[in-house]
Amino acid sequence: MIGKEVIESEPITGSEVKQIIEEFAEDNELNYEQNLTLNHLARFKRYSAEDAKEIFEKLQDEFGLRAKVAAHIVDLVPVDLADMRLIFAKEPSKTDKEDMEKILEFLEQYDVVE
């Protein structure tokens, strides 16, 4: 990878990654890493790509979360406060219990796809 540099980087959800790889696979053959990624993403529960994008944006806009944290929440599909505490453990700003409960209530509106 000599001579290559990252021009731009932004967090996206696993659902979006899965959708992008599946669309790419329609016209191209996937390499080893792409196949591994697709297999990994297919193993876990997650939101549909449309719901994931909506949740991701609302977590940033309504709850004021950073994009990286919002992506983790969408990808990990937390179900209780213990899961939420793990997601927020390394955050520089602390999120209180009430805010975490509000986020969990918000997430309950969306269906998880197997």
C-alpha cells in the first residue's frame, strides 16, 4: 500500500457495509477479505439498512452522540443498560443512566432482522 493515503474517513453502520458489499458482489467477484466481512456481518442480528441509517442519524441529531458511538449502538443492538454502559465506557463525556434508558426506549421502536 505504498503511496496510498486515507483521504476521508467516516463511520458507517455494519448494515450499510453489508449492503454495499452485496451490491458490489452482483457485478464483481469478492476477494478473501470482502467474503470474510460479508460472512461476519451475516452472523449477527442487526437492523435493516434503512432503519440503521435512520437510527444512526437520529442518535446523532436528537441525542447528540458522535458518529462513532452512534455506529456502535446500531451495530451492537444493545438490549439493556449493561450493554449501553459497555458502549459508552471509553467515551470522554459521561452519559447518565436516564439518557441511556431513553436511547434504549428509542431503539425498541425498530425491528431487528436476523
